[in-house]
Amino acid sequence: MIRSIRADEWPAVKELRLRALRDPVAHLAYLETYDDAAARPDSYWRERAAGGAEGASGARQFVAEGPGGRWLGTLTVLVEEAGTTDWAGFPVERRQGHVVGVYVRPEWRGSGLTKALFGAGLEWAWASGLERVRLIVHPDNGRAQGSYRKAGFAPSGRTVPLVGGPGDHELEFVLER
């Protein structure tokens, strides 16, 4: 079952995020480390869950819930408003979604969960009036790029510089409504 998270599910949000940050390609997929995330107080995780929970307007986190209620994967869509700047300092020209935090447990990869999570995220984005949805992916993360292409995303041609030294960048993929 794919559904939005509830604010009181912050312990599960924390557990799945920490698991994602232990993935062998986490250094390519996420902009934080396991150690940094594990050191955050519970108040951070409560706020994070509330900000992406059912009923929140600025973001929505979806989970794939399996047998026994175990969370098998997740995806979050952040709303970026036209006229603002994004996390990298680029101007946001249109009201859009930004997909972050995509993760599926290794034993469930290839099962269709990623596609289902994207389906729920995109349905919410379009129902929320977003004009396009984008995501940022590392050039060396071929597995993620393949999943994103299957979900309908394509490279926009924009590169996003990353903190960490010259030449460090990611690629923007977009899906127009």
C-alpha cells in the first residue's frame, strides 16, 4: 500500500532514513551522512515528519507499506514556489515539485515499488497544482537515473554544483505536467 505518512510516525521516518543513509550508494544519493542524521534530536524527526505528513501543504512524504506495517520504501515531494530560490541558489521560475529522499529497501528493488511511489508523488503534485516536478541525481548513480527515467523524468541539461570541491555536481531531471 502506498500512502502519505502521519505526523506521529516520526520514529518510522527516522528508522527508514537512517537505513537509507547506510545504503552502499548513500554518498551519491543523499546530501547528509548517517552520522549527522543519527545525531539529530527527536524534535528534528518530529518536525520533519509533521512537515511532510498528510495534510501538510509544503511537502508530502509517501511510504510503501508492506506486510505487518513495515515500511519498504519512501519518496518525498517538496513544493518550490515561483519567485523563490531553491536550495542551490537557483531562481524558481514556476511552481514546481522537487522529489527528494527516494529509497526502497534492497530486497524490494525491482518489484515496482519505486514506480508506485512516484505515481503517488506525481498524483499529489498535479492535484496540488504544480506545473512540473524535478529531482537532482548524481552522474555516477546509474541505478537511480534508470529508475527516474522509467518514471518519466528526463535530463533538463542543468547541472547543480555541490559543496565539496570543483567539479562536484549533480544533474537535474524533470517531468512536465
